[in-house]
Amino acid sequence: MKDDIKQQLTELKAERKAVILAHNYQSAEIQEIADMLGDSLELSRKASAVDAEVIVFCGVAFMAETAAVLNPGKTVLLPRREAGCPMADMITPEDVIGIRKEYPGVPIITYVNSTAAVKAESTVCCTSANVLQVVESFRDADTVYLAPDQNLAKYAARHTRKKVLHWNGYCPIHHNLLAEDVVKVKRAHPEAPFLAHPECRPEVLDLADEIRSTSGMLRFVRESSLNAFIIGTEEGILTPMQRENPHKRFYTPEKRLICQDMKLTTPEDVVRALQTLQPRITVPEETRVKALQAVECMLALG
Ligand code: 13P
Ligand code: SF4
């Protein structure tokens, strides 16, 4: 990255009292300038504890919205306003109200990959790292509803005695990975365990040696004595994996898993956002307070 951009960012961050948060799927250049890197759960936690006046969220809209929900007094910037999540857009708040009417009394768990307005209508949120814990937290319920990701819900259903109803959303990137793609790469590298994200299809998860969130995968690779791994998630994760484990090898399926929304943000966008304090993400107060309850309820589970 150009030195003048780095210098500009250092000055702007000090001037604005800003912090840069980035998701594990962001480009290598963005990861380089981030103060904090993580998965959705870690970033939610960091956003709630952050000591800054401005949060620059390098990720997609639902993540910046979550930061805005948790930090009403702070300015939250999403350097590229159009960076969205197709899965988050597969469900509306009206849909959640409809689910509540159809299944009265059933806890509605929404994956953090959803809009603040959808979170506001739900009982609690979850991430890929804590979904099983959240499902089990409803000790007295024998049925829960999970939205919008059908694959995450099917994964949870296999690990609980509860009935898990679900919405039919999916992440187009992970859903596009098929069992045959995984079989092929496993055949080529039989020594390497296959690490899959729970947003993958059940047939793909059947082939997994480990099912983990992005940070869970990073932890697994760091702690493992093995030297080679097959990675079944968006390929931005390879940047921190290779940086942390320069002597380990990482293989990916031939079919590339790239989330275009996650790749939109550039360091120049971050500079511009800090100069102009735009695009700013805000959540209407009534929605924010209701969404906050669902997010805090999740964070309280530890
Ligand atoms: P995690 O980083 O929480 O595993 O989420 C993956 C994802 O799809 C974020 O958009
Ligand atoms: Fe959404 Fe999938 Fe992209 Fe994550 S990887 S932001 S779930 S489309």
C-alpha cells in the first residue's frame, strides 16, 4: 500500500479519534490498515467496547448497523454504502412479524447477518460462532425458529434435540459450494482436514472435519500440529491464515468463494470516509432499542 495513504490514515484516525474494524473476509490491504480484525461475534463485542468517537466498519451494511445499534453516541461509517449482504436482504421485518404470528411463543433467533429492523423483531441474535449456545439457551422451548440462513439452521438442528424451524435464506457464496467440489479437493489433498463454515450446505458439512466460524477456523489452524488444510469459506480468510502460519499450506476448492460485497472497500474509501464522515450508518431510535435487546441478549450469553 502507498506510504502516503498510510500516513494520511494515521493522521485522520488521530484527528477523528477513530478506530477501524474489519471482517476476516476483507481484502489484504484493508486487513493491513485495520485496528481490529475478527468474525461477526468478535466485531460485535469489539464494537460495544470500543473507546473512540468514530468507528469505521470495513465489512458489509449489517455489521455497521450492529455497531450503530451498540454505540448510539458514536459515528459509524461504512466506507462503501452499497456493500450489502444478499442473505440479509432475503428477509424483512414484516416476514419476522409473520413468523411470530404463525408460531406464537416460539423464540425467533436471527443470525447477525440481518438488518437492524429484522433484529428488532426477533427474540435474540446469534452468529456462526455461538448459534448452538443460543439455541440451547431456550431451556424451556422444544422448538425454535432460525432466520434467515437455512444452512445455519440445519446445522443447528443436527446438534440439538429441539426442533429448529427455519427461513429459506442462504449465503450465495457458501451455498454455491457443492459436495462434489469438496470431494475433488479432498481427493487431491487427502492429508488435509476440511474446515467448513456453517453457512455451507448440509451435504458439504457432512464432509467437514471441523465446522467453524471464520475466527474459529483461524484458531483451529493456529493450534493444530497439522501442516495442510482445505478451507471451505470465503477466501479473504486466507490472508490472516497465511500471515499467522507462514509454514502451513492452505488449499481451496476449484470453485472460488468470493463475496464481492466484502471486496468493495479500498483504503482510499476509508480515507474519504474519515475526511467526510460519510457514508454514515444510523438506525432509527425505536428500531435501535429493540434490536439492541436482541443483540445484548446474545452478548450476555458470553
Ligand atoms: P463469521 O465471520 O461470523 O463466521 O461470518 C461469516 C460471514 O458470512 C460474515 O458475513
Ligand atoms: Fe453475506 Fe455471504 Fe457475503 Fe457473508 S459471505 S456478507 S453471508 S453474502
